[in-house]
Amino acid sequence: MKLGTAVWMEGIAERLALVTPLPDGRLADLNRIEHVRLAKLGEGAPDRLAAVLVPPSLRQVLEGGPRAFARVKQTVQYAEKWARRGNMPGTVAYHPDRVRMLRCLTPPSILQTAEGLHLDRLRVFGTGELCLDQMPEVGLAAVGQAGGEPAGFCLAARAGELVALGTWMQVGEPTDEEVTVRVGTHQRSASLNVYGSLDLPPLRPAEVMLLPALRFRAFPGLETGGELEMISSFDTLTVHLGPEALHGTVQ
């Protein structure tokens, strides 16, 4: 299961919602789907109950901890079954070109590195928003929840004080899949199983901890004005590279 935050306009109002991708390619508004589910069950005041059980904010789910994620998972499963039946209305699921995806958490409650360096939590960028004059360190970031355990992980890139986070948070432990970094025609891959042995300290809800960077061989012959893409099975994170990044390496 992966979760993200999307925003779109409804008349003159802005809707900020917790979403997940559906098998048909659309994005499910999980709070509204939970509202519909509760109404079908005959619950009184389903809108207010849905706001408690599956709030439209990832931060609120993180503050609820494992029990909150269990409720969200139930709603995701309901949404996926509904989408497969082919009759899910456009009032609860949206095509990606109708919405704007934000970084998965806006903003973190705390932003720090695994070495204990605290960074500015308000200066966090999303995919395609950051232009760097040096090659960034790339890897995963752990996202905290109530109880201290990581709720999940997202892609992350850091150059000095500047940080970009991926769009999607993958709920649960990182897998042994590979992450590929692509710059122009050059690409390198690294396995995420290096994170399996990490002993993380307790994390606060919505805290983001940048894990040690993945190590790659240096990229030769980079082009001015290119892009760095970090690609996993659950997300792609892109940052723009300026002229000074030409002689950098990702280590």
C-alpha cells in the first residue's frame, strides 16, 4: 500500500486529500470513499465518522499510529474492489491529470538525518521542484508514526541543506528491490536490502529521518541542465541539475 497527498480545485475551494492509486489508473480520495462505505453500512453522520477513521490528512493518520493505518488499509481494499467493478464515480476517484500531487508529507514535524543533523523542515521540495548545483545524495527516508516505529518510507535526495522527498510513502518495511538512478543516458542501480539491518531510534509522528545514502559508481560526462531520476517500483523522484553538478558523483 502506498499513500500520497493530492490537491485540486472544487469550484472556488481547494481540496487537500489522502490518496492512493487504483488499478484503473485513477487516484482514490480515501476519506470520501470511507464516507460512502460508512453511509452504505447505515452509520449515522458518516462524514464526521469518516473524518475520524480515515482523515484526509496523512499527518493525522501518522498521529493515529498502527491502528489508524489498519483502518486506512481496509478502505484501500474497499476502494480497489470498487474500482475493479468499474462503477466507481468521479466524485471519489480522479484522473492524475486533474490533480496536483504534493510531496508525501507537507511539511514534516521534524526533518533530520540518521546522524542526528536537524534540517529545516519547512524547506522541503517535491519531485521536479528542486534545482541543484551539485550531485545529491539519494536514498530512502523513514516516516514516523505514533508508537515510534516507522510507518513507511519515501524516496529522498539531499544536497547540503536542500531536501527533496518523493510523492508516495510506501507503507511498511523497505523491500529488497532495487532503486535505479538515471542521469541522461547513464544509470546505476542499488539494492534497498542495505536498509534491512538499520536500527532506527524511535520516531515521532510525521517525523522524517533521511537514511544513509545509497552508494553508486560515479556518473561520467553529465550534460548541463539535465535531470537526475531516482526510480523505484513505488515512485520516481526527479531533481534538476545545474552546470556545477557536472563533475559531481553520487556515492
